Amino acid sequence: MTEFPILNALIFAGLGVLVFVAAFSIVTKLVPFDLWKELVQERNVAAAILAGAVALGLCWIIAATMH
């Protein structure tokens, strides 16, 4: 990338966040229910655990790929 390690870190962090947002939005479109409604209005703990697990899984995959 560049010869400046801090700039490289910022570029990779920004790229990782963008990939995460895109992947998480795709996952929320694929679930058979409205995730936001289940989390906020219904206070469904199981849906919150599912969303958190998906978020962690995506982050680990992105971090391992970029490392």
C-alpha cells in the first residue's frame, strides 16, 4: 500500500468497516423476519443473540482476511 504504517492501518480499518456494513446489511435482508422490529419493538433476546453472533462472525472473517 503506502510506506506509512498508520495510513495503511486507517485504510484497512475503513475497508473492513465498509465490508462489514455491506455484509451485515445483506444478512439482515436474508433473514425471514424483520430484524429491527424483533430487536427494538419485540425485545427478542434470541434475535439479538443471533445478530450479535452474525456480527462477530463477519468481523472475525474480515479481520482474518485482512491480516
